Amino acid sequence: MRKVFLCALVVFGFMNLCNAQFNVKSERIYVKTYDSEGIADQFRLKGEEAISFDIPAFIKENDHMERITINGKMITNVNTTIISFDSDKIKEGKGDHICKDVVSKKTPFLGVYGTGRKDLTGVDVKRIIPTTSAESAGMIANEVITEFDGELINNFPDLKKAVLSHNIGDRVDLKFKLEDQEYTKQVTLGSRGSETVTYKYCDTEEFESLANNSSDLTIPAVSISAYPNPTRSMTHLSFTSTSDQEITFTVTDITGKEIHRKYYGDFNGNLELDYTFNTQTNGTYILHVIQGKESYSRKVQLIQE
């Protein structure tokens, strides 16, 4: 028998840019354990059970098994997570505790759901994904995207290629048709997340101690980031919390003057949004997320051309 020493949680940002569903949320994890005779146990987790499944703890509790496989997928509007683990495909390590490494990546994202036109004259916009650059730019259903920053858009592959050829935060002009009207809107490209979280056995007990003491914590574990930073016009805020208590998002200038406020009463543990500095001048701005009695913030520097 062999012990299991590594678990990788892989997050890919490759969901079709133009085929993302409206308010998509899906969580699935499939687990199998093997003994010398074959499959010993297998089960599937969905929803909250999948989200709260403690992969490191499960591996440690079952490292006497001949083999463990864990596969799954977590999908939201702005993130697709693929979970993949197979104890037969990893090398043994040392240590009695579990640690993790996180590598993040972002790709440009527009935030629409639509269908290609049969006559290859553009993309019909069916729905707008909330908190994305498409929503910030005022895009609406039934519009037809015909050009992206000067490039003709005939179908989905054209739009996907055009978006990925730009950078997060780029300002681009999109040409639309709606009934007999033709017009242009400027959009600041947002982003989708790509993250790899790797678990491995190590000598420290930092990860294990945090898990063991989590029931004693009164402040939820949170993560907040803003990028690009500095930015020319748009920054993407990513906020996660173990608490699902409602939150308020605000933006202030360096003097404390509030320039934006929005309440999220249906917060479900993760907020991904694109904020565009439309009328502000160059300088430092502070993005705040308020949850209960706690406040979390990130400074963003605006440098316009």
C-alpha cells in the first residue's frame, strides 16, 4: 500500500465567452476509493456538500487505501473550477501535515450569452451576465454585435478570438444593430478567473491548525483582490467569504468621499464584479466591502492616458 501525498485543485477560465449561462451555478464532485480488489467506495457530492467537502482531510483519513480519485467541476458566471486528483499519478512526499499552494490567472471576459446569426452578420445578444463589463457598458438583450474594436464579427468564434486578443482593462468600441438602428458603445473588458490550488504533505501544521480551530473563529475567512492595478479605467473586484451575510460595496477617493455604493442582499459567498472609473480623475481610490461589523478594502490607482 502507498500513502497519498498530493492533491491539485485546478481552476480553468476557458468557458465559452459567448455561451456562458445567466446566473450559472453548478457544483459536482465525484469520489472513488480503491482497495486491493477494486472499488471500495464511491459517492457524488452536489451543491453545498461539494463546496464544503474537505479534500485534504479526506485524503489523510483514507491514505491507507490503494488508490483515491477525486474529480469534479464548479461553475459560476465568471469562473469554472475543475477538480482532479488521482493518487496513482503522483509522487510520494514527506510530512505529516497538509499545505497548499495557489496560482491564479485571469483572462479577458465580456459577459454575454448569445447565438450566432445564420447569415453570419453578427452575434445576437440573448442575456447579460450580472456584474460584468457588458452590464457596466449598458449592453442589453436583442442587440446584435457586428464589430469588435474595428473587427467584423460574423459568429461566436470571431467574438471569442477578438476578446482574447485584448487585455483585461482595455477600452474597446463595439458596434451594434437593434432593429433599424446602428450605434457604438465603449466597453472596458473584464476578466474570468483561472486558479490552481495544490495540496501536498509537509512538515508544518499551519493548514491543519487553521482547520481544527475554525469553529472558534468569530470573523469569517475572507479573500479580497482587485486587478488590474494600476488601471486605466476598469478594475475587477473578487471577494470571497465563508459567511453568506449580505454585503455592501463602496468606492471612495483618497479623502474618503464616497463615489459609489451598491448593496448585495443575496450574497452567496462569492462576489465578482467589474468597476469602471467613468468620470474620475487620476489618483488613488479605495474599494470597500462591508460585511456585518467587518470592512475589507483594497487601494486601486487610476492612471488614464
